[in-house]
Amino acid sequence: MPEEVRFESEQHQSREQVADALSAVASKLRAGEPITLRTGNDSYTADPPAHLTFEVKAEREGPVDGPGELSVEFELEWPEDGGDGAESGGELEIE
């Protein structure tokens, strides 16, 4: 399926700045409000439904015999047509 990037931002930030951004998203989700992403003159507003797919992925990229890059990715997904897109899996725990 083709992918269309509607907004993208990658910035080096402190842990506190990242936590603030994630908290802002969490507050919007909890309140059932749209989420607006903005950087400079670029912005994108998404209005997630009450039920969506939350994907979390931890990965390492790089050579097997040398230093690489570690990442934890968080992704929210839902069908554009308004369906609930429910998928079942084990319950995520974040400690």
C-alpha cells in the first residue's frame, strides 16, 4: 500500500522535552480532542477515534559487530474510513 507522508519532524531534544510532547499527545487523547502537530509553517491535525491501534516497537539498527542506533517507536493507527480497526494482541505494559 503506498504511503503519503503528511507531516514529519525529527529533532534532537532532551528527555524532558520528549516527555512534554508525549504528555501533550496523551492529554489530547484522554480528552478526545484532535492532535495538531506543528513545526515552523508546517502543521497537520489528526482526530483519532475512540478506539485505535497502538504499535510500540523497539529496535536496533547497524552493523552486527559495531555500534548501532537504538530506538523505541510509538505509532497510532486507525482506518481513514472511520472503522475501529481493532486488532488483538497481548496487553502492553510500560514500566
